[in-house]
Amino acid sequence: MPILITGGAGYIGSHTCVELLNAGYEIIVLDNFSNSKPEALNRVKEITGRDFQFYEGDLTDRNSVEDVFSRNRIEAVIHFGGLKAVGESVLFPLQYYQNNLVGTLVLCDVMNRYGVKNLVFSSSASVYGMTNEVPIREDSILSVTSPYGRTKLMIEEVLKDLHTADDTWSIALLRYFNPIGAHQSGLIGEDPTGVPNNLMPYITQVAAGKLEKLQVYGNDYPTADGTGVRDYIHVVDLAQGHIKALEKVMSSSGVEAFNLGTGTGYSVLEIISAFEKVSGKKIRYQITERRPGDIAISYADPTKAKTELHWSAQRGIEEMCRDSWRWQEKG
Ligand code: NAD
Ligand code: UD1
């Protein structure tokens, strides 16, 4: 029976489709291309040599979602479909609540009606808010600082309530740290529209000469070199984490949160220097003010994923930088 991948044409979704197909799963993708292109799905087919069904549709449109479930006997859902830009969510909160919350409510309602109760959900380390305690464990206090983060936290709560009401649901809440990198083929990767907000796409565009220089947001944080520290994780490791979470939800019931991170933090200056080393490019940068809302240090305690999902990240920072750069050069 197939696995439904919502948002499967996106950055993390497309990499997860590759891993699922390589592992022998049958998949169906549902995406509205609000932040992706159909070409990504052709690339997934090219990488894997396997075909799959695809539906263009919006999760907030019940008929589109029903259409997929009425035509297929779905075994489980991996739910990536959602909007993810923090700054944009502050400017357009209703759009974020509508898309992320309503999309998830419609999806879960249709799943319920068709008796499909296995779900892997894309949550985010942003549910840990401004927490200062590192490494961050799943039982840390949750708080959020943006409408985007709030949609993730609210959806986590909705899914917990769903399981309380019906314990045959089996749900994994995957809290991603900072995904970077791309498939080693250079055929799929992150393709941000406009000027990137996140560090790695900004660095690769400076290296490619598309942007003049990087602004390093603050060098007065209480870290070794004063710049912010994050837990960067290779997107292929992240994708493989989804296979393990899928196996878990299909073989047990419950609702559990898992950190998907490496457990190691790198500063902005360390990332610049690792990138320069593998690409041979000099990254021009200037130190500027702190970015409002940023925290000093964030990295995961990934122990729970290791013991319960039998998953841990394998790829190091140089591989992450090399694959990000290969994708930028080919794109
Ligand atoms: P992405 O934007 O590349 O992929 C999301 C996909 O969902 C896109 O293809 C988009 O077109 C689709 N989509 C959005 N709304 C939809 C809707 N209403 N109906 C159907 N399709 C819809 O983002 P990504 O980086 O691959 O992230 C995937 C998920 O992981 C998102 O839910 C995101 O919030 C979460 N996440 C991402 C990061 C990150 O840094 N990339 C970190 C933490 C959590
Ligand atoms: C951001 C989101 C977070 C999301 C995560 C996903 C914000 C406030 N938070 O986190 O919700 O889950 O992406 O990957 O947007 N930096 C620079 N210059 C830049 C860009 C970033 O110095 O041009 C620094 C930041 O200050 C930070 C680090 O690089 O210390 C990483 O930033 P970024 O890639 O934006 O990720 P987060 O802020 O961790």
C-alpha cells in the first residue's frame, strides 16, 4: 500500500521521496507547488529510476484531499505540506494559520474517515522558542516566537488531542533542527525564492557571485567566537530519519516527538570556514547587528531518535557544505 507524501515536491519532501523509493516504498505525492516546481518530481524519478503517482492539489481543499484517498488505499502519510518562512509569517499570520492549520485539519479529518491513522509530521525546533538550555531534549519547555512556530506547536497539540481521543492513531512529531545540503547528484536541493533568509543558501549565493556579501548577524553572543551556533543537519540524513519514523508509526501506536539533529553545534564563522575549504571560494562577510528573535545557541540532544528510531545523522559539516555548493553550481 502506498505512502502519501504531502509537500513531496519541496526541499525536504523531494529528498524523502528519493529515500522512500530507494527503500522500495510505493509513494503518492500531493503538492500545490506554492513553493516548489513539478521539475523536482521529475528529478526524483531520474535519481531513483522509479515512477510514482502525483496529484496537484491544495491541502486546504477537502475535495483535492478526498480525491487522493478515494482513489488509493493509503497506508500512512508523511506531512511536509506547509508554509515555512518565519518573517513572512509575521507579516501574513492569517495565511500561515489558514494554510498550515486548516491544511492539517482537513488532512487528518480525511485520514480519519478513510481509517488511515499513521502519520509522520514535520514539526520544527522552533517549538523550543528562546530556550537557553542545550542540548535541547524533547521534554524541554515549549514556547514560540512567531506565527510560523505557533502553527507547528498548535498542530502538535491537535495531534496529541487526536491520539487522546482515539489511541489507534500513531503519530511521530519530527522536530528538525537546521537542514542544509542537497542530494549528492546535484539534481535536487533547496531553491529559495528571492533573497534567502537562511544562512547556507545565502552563503552559496555569495560564493556564486549572485549576492555581494554575507551579513553575519552579531558577534557578541556568549559563544566561542561570538556568532550564533546551530545544529546543521544534512537533508539526506533528515530524509532517512523519516523512513525510520515511518517504520515506527506503522508498527506501533502513540504520539511521540523526536529531535532530528546531529547533536553538534557550529557557529556562523565555522560554517563560513568549512564552506570556503570545500568550495575553494572566499566568502565576503561583514559583522552586523543581531537579527531580532535569534538565539545564541541551539543544538539537539538526538538520543531519543537514536534509541527509539534507531537513527542518527551520518554526514559531517564538510559534506553538507560540499553538497550545498554542488547544487548551487548546477542550478
Ligand atoms: P518547502 O517549502 O520546500 O516544501 C513544502 C512543500 O509543501 C512545497 O512543495 C509546497 O509547495 C507544499 N505546500 C505548501 N502548502 C501546501 C498546501 N496547502 N497544499 C499542498 N502543498 C502545499 O519546505 P521544506 O523545507 O521542504 O519543509 C517541509 C516541512 O518541514 C514544512 O512543513 C516546514 O515547515 C518543515 N520544516 C522545515 C525546516 C527547514 O529549515 N527547511 C525546518 C523545520 C521544519
Ligand atoms: C531559522 C528559523 C527557524 C527555522 C530554521 C530552519 C528564524 C528566526 N528562525 O532558524 O524557525 O526552524 O531557520 O532552518 O528565521 N545568519 C547570519 N546571516 C544570515 C543568515 C543567518 O549570520 O544572512 C545566522 C543566524 O543569526 C543564525 C545562523 O546564521 O545564527 C543560522 O540562521 P538560519 O539559517 O536563518 O537559521 P535559524 O535562525 O536557526
